[in-house]
Amino acid sequence: MKAVIMAGGFGTRIHPLTINLPKPMIPLFNRPIMLHIVELLKKHGIDELVLLLYHQPEVIKNFFGDGSEFGVRISYVTPLEDFGTAGAVKAASKYLTERFMIISGDLLTDFDLSEVMRFHEQNKALATITLTSVKDPLQFGVVITDKQGRITKFLEKPGWGEVFSDTINTGIYVLEPEVLDLIPTGENRDWSKDVFPKMLQEQMALLGCNLKGYWADIGNTDAYLEACSDITQKKVQIDVRERRARESKPDIHLGEETLVAAGDLSLLEGMVVLGDNTQVLGRAKLKNCVVGRNCVIEDGAELQDAILWDNVYVRKGSRITGAVLCHNVRVGQGVVIEEAAVIADETTIGDEAFIKKDVKVWPRKVIEGGAIVTTNLIWGEKWRKSLFEGAQVHGLTNVELTPEFSAKLGAAYGSTLPKDAFILAGRDAIRSSRMLKRSFVGGLLSSGVNVRDVKMISLPVLRYKLSTFGEVGGIHFRQSPEDSAATEIIFFDGDGNEISSSTAKGIERIFFKENFRRVHYSEPGGISELPRIYDYYREGYLRALDGDILRKTRPKIVIDLNHSPAGDLLPALLNELGCEVIELNSHVFESSSGHTPDQDQRSLAQLSRIVVTLEATAGVWLGPSGERLTLIDEAGEVLTDVEALTVLAALVCRAERKGTLVMPVPAPHSVERLAAESGLTVLRAKSDGRSLVEGAKGRQVQLAASMDGRFAFPGFQANFDALFTVGKTLELLARTGQSLGEIRRTLPKRSYRHVKLPCSWELKGGLMRKMSEDSVDLEASFIDGVKVQMGDDWVLMLPDQHRPLAHIVTEAADAKRADQLLETYRQKVESWKKELMGA
């Protein structure tokens, strides 16, 4: 008698175990599930097999070959398309000319198959379905038979209202070849839905044989873990290839060349199977575990009810309970993995990470040390231990930042705020920002926080409103200026400042622990609009500028508004001040994607030509969120961010003649000279936005600037504001009677260089120590990184706060000297890195 083993399913319900394997090849006690079926068939005298394959057939063929290694003869059939369970068997009909059995390749059972065959023969059936009784029949086909065993009723996957029995179809059939005549060749047919109902309808000899014993359909990860647990509890017997350790420990099975450091096996409890060449080191404890081949479990690790496939490395002090770790997983020190978690192939888990219950991690992920993983990790490559980069959360849209993630983040943020408080929520003109903001707002409402939704709005307007009264914080969603596929969520406090690192940590703690404040169903927050928000801003904007001189000089300016919300506000404000405004891309509309860097460059080139053609005072390219700008002088020259900083600093110095400039540490030293010539002082601050804005709130500060084209004029607001920078620049030009080009040409000619070097997080501290030691006999400052002064020249080494990078910045009197300094310190950094990695 032959048997057909159904082994073609995709196994999608049991992902991620089947991402790289067909379901019948999933290891069950270090052997493919299907091998247990093959051995059961052999035990009952069936050694001629037909394997029906479809998904990843080569994996199965490579393992079983012609079957001789396993004492059987195997023929393979791989249909070209999915013909269903019955249609696929029809495709193998040339091998099935006599009575045969059908059985699934992903079952675990100890049924007496010989009894089914006897029953079939004695009752002269055309088809016999093996039946059994289960507690929950909903996910199977329910069957009723009469006293003679003839099937009288058949229903596939009923609801509870339809259940008429607890007896189900087990997927094990004995058939006469004539049954195949009921199946048309090359068409999709299913046994339960098509063939058996047809036989029932035509009163053919369709019988059911009720068997008792163990039977489990390993259809999902929970069923897989349950089947493994049932084996350790001896609810079902299977053949274990590894030898028994000794008579006193009959449930401990050891493979070839397996090492257990505690030689008396006293630290192994319950049923423990260790595959070939596996090492259990030191005082590692295992209870009811199955460990594959070539695994290492270090001292102090504790594993209970854990399943480890081949080549898994578990570092010391880790605790794994009731979880599955697939092939080639690396687990760092002190990691905790809870029940029902599944870690797929080739995943690396950093030290002291925490994988919570039921989490599924797809293959080839990297989980940073210290991370707390609370949800399935399917998309993206990495799970970070921290969400925030400064005051913002940044990630790939709909991959890392999904609506579900955003709702949780909103609930976490709301949980840090007082109940019934108000926050301001705005966004740019990109649709994905709207999608994520709406999810975020839902999370906020669930924590009892009210939302004033200002919808599409320029960021400076939102921050200006926050600096007045009424809200305890604000949130802004925008497309990342560096990556159009990513979104940034920026958090502000009640004064419009970017939130502090301690506030960000507080939100992170609640997010990872999922310790959200869920208010009573009658107390969720409300959403309201703030229609006069532009009036606040408009009044302050006009009051802060010298309108008389602008109306007198009537400067002409060309502005590329990037279709941003600033298009509804800025041109009207400048017109009211008497400026002549030529608008480009001013129509505000919601788009599915923003500009790419190439498109921005083309826009700048076009803007430059228009400025020259129209003989305008200046040109401005405005960033989509209204914080950042690029200046173009009257000659069409596009100023770099560093040039714009220096030119605006000079303009302020020549117009104001008193006060302070707040500059980031990497800013050119020429600003000190410019300030000194005009009686101003320079305050150096850290480069992050929060530090610069805090510096801008000092007394008599005239200007604060970042290194990326953002400027704050505290006379209006201490926050970065490109809209006000446009008006203030025109006012200062009018007051000094100079043009941007004239100022640029009178500035000291110095060379400025900046390079980013790859630097892992582990090396950053060591590199800064090396830089400090190298600078011990030199004039150095340590406000932000290490800055070494060499006369008028200088070099700065600054570790990036959020990325695995180190910045080297140099400034010198000429290009040759700046390049030489840069190259010298680049070589030093590379040498230090090698030294640190070898240490």
C-alpha cells in the first residue's frame, strides 16, 4: 500500500517559522515534522510514498532524497499550480493505481493507522475518513456517522451555532483509486469542500473510522509550542535520535560530541534533548528544553520550555521561557525572552534586551542592547532601545512609523501630561504626516488629554502659539528633510521649546512598558480647532518689524514657498509691510510625497535665475515646515548654510551695534571678529536645537543660528522661524543700505571643512578620550565635543548624538591648511579606531 503525504502548503499561519522552510520541514525535537509521519507510516507497513510538494519543494527533496536513507521509497509530484488538496492528488494519479492512504506532512499523531486500513477493507468503503474527538471543533471539519460508520453529515469549519458534534476530520484518508475519477484533471478541488460532499450526495461508500490517541495539527506557533510541550509531558511518544544519557536520567538525551559542563547533569531537569556538538557551559540550567545542533549556552543562562534550533548562541545570564529561537540566532548577555515569543533565523539580540510575551521577530533583525520589544518586528531591520533622537522620533513611514506605533506613542505621551490638559497638534502638507498624526491623536485622547488640532501649519506658527498660553505641549508631524520616505514627529513643551531628554525618557519608559493611562469611557479627551492661531502670529510678526523703513524702501523678494502652509501667510505679511513679493509654488496643497534633494536643487537653480532676471533684492527657498531657509543674493548666488549664518551674523552686527549672538560650537570664528568690530559678544552653545533656543532666551540676544539654515530672532520669538527671518533680513538690509552680495564679499575669506566618519556607538567614548589626551598640551574647549585652537585655525571633533558617526570640522585661513588639518585628524581617528578595536 502506498501513502500520499501532503507537503505543499505555504504555512502562512505559522510565520515566521516557515519564512525559510516549508512547514513539514520545521524541526520537531531536532527532526522535521514530516520525518515523524514517515516513521509512523513505516511502523504500519507503508514504505512506498508519494510526496505532493508545492512551496519550496527543493528543501524537502534535498533532505529526503529517494527515501532509501530512511527505509522508504519516495516519488515526488510538484503540480505547476495550486490545484487544492484533492486536485493535487489527482495530479499524482499515475502513481495511485491501487488502494492508498493520504496524510498531512505537518501532523503529530500516534494513531493506529493499521486499524483504519482494516476498517476500510472490512466495510468495503470507497473512502474512509479517520475521525477523532476534540474539545474545540470550530477550526476543523465536523462529521457525524451512523452505527455502521457511514458518514451522514459533513460540515467544514462550522460556527458554534452550527456545531453538531465534537468528531472531526483528521485529514487522514484511505481511498480506492476509483475516487480519483470524481476529480477533473487540472482543476482545483478540495476533499472536504468538493469531493466528500459529492460522495455523500451520491450515497457512495463514504465511511468514518473513529480513532483515539494523540493528534495535533501544527498549524500555528502556539500549536507548535503545545506539541513540543506535550512530548515533554509524554502525552505522545516519538522517536528521539539523540541517545539517552544514563539510566538515572532517562529523559536527558545527548547528541554526538555534546558537552554538558556540569557532568552530573544535575542542572538539567525534566525532558532535555541536546543536539550534536552542542555545549552547555558552566552553571547553565535547562528544564524541558530541546536544543538543536552546534548550539552554545553559556554559564548562568536559564532555559525552561524553550525550543532552540541549530547554531543558536545564548550568552551568560540570559533567561528564555517557553520561546522558539530558530536557526543562527544570537542572544546577548542578560537577555530575557518571555513565553510564546518566536525569534526567526539569523536574528541578533543585544545585551540585556527584553522580548515580551507573544512577540514574533521576523528573520535577520537586529535588536539593540537594552531594547524592550513589545510588538511583532516584521518590517525594518532594527528595533532600537530608544525612540527619541533629541526631541523627535524619526523612522521610515509605514515601515517603522506605522499608525499602530503612532497611536501607542500618542498614548504614552498623553500619559505623561495632566488629565484634561490641552496640546497643540499640527503637520506639514504630506499625506503620510496626516495619517500618522490622526493615529497619534487617537492615542492622546485615550489618555484623557484634549487636542487643539491646527492641521496643516508652519512649525514657527505652532511654536509661537505655544509660547503664549493655554497648552502644556505641542506636536508636529513632517516629512524628513533628509529622507522623503521617513517621517519626523517633533515634541515641544508648553513654551515651544523642544522637549528635554528627561521628558523624552519618560515617554519612552511608558511606551515600552505599555503602562498607559486609560481613562474611563466617559472621559476621553476632545478635539477642537483654533481658527485664530494665525492672528496671534500675524500681530506679533508685524509688531516686531520696522514697517516704516520697509514701506519706504519697498524691497523686491522672490520666494519659493514649496507648496507649504507658509504660502497662506508669508506673502500677505510681506505685502502688508510694503514688500514686493514674487511667489513660486505658493499654492498650498496636500501631496502624497515631498520633494527629493534633486528636485530641491533644480528649484534653487530656477530661483537663482529668476532673482537675477527680476533684479530682486534677494531670493529665499523656504523649507516645507517653515523652519529652514536658503538665501540667494541679488547676483543669484546661492549661499551655503555656513555662508548664510556668517552673512546674517554680519548683517545683525552692522545694524544693531549691541547685544549677543548665540552660535553653535562648529560655526566659523569669523563671527567673533564681526561681533567684536560692532560691539557685540558671541555666546557659543551646543549644536542641538534645544540648547540654541535656550541660549536665545538670554538677555539682549539678537540672533541665534544653527548649522543647517535655521535662525531665531528673539525680538519676535526665540524659536527658529524662517518666515520671520525673511522679514527681518529685508528690514536689516534696508537699515544698513547693503545687499546680501556686498556683505558676503566683505567677509573674511576663510576655508571651512566638514567630514563625517563612520564610528560605532561602542567606539565614541574611546575616540573622545583619545582626542582629549591628544589635545592635552593644546588650547582646547569642551562645550560640544573637543575643539582645538591653533592660532586662528581650529579643528573640532564632535560625536554625532543620534547616528554612528563622528564629525570632524576644520577652519583655516586657506584651503590648503584646512584640508591638511582635516586629513591629519582623519588619519588620527582611523588610527585610534584600530587601536580601540584591538584593545
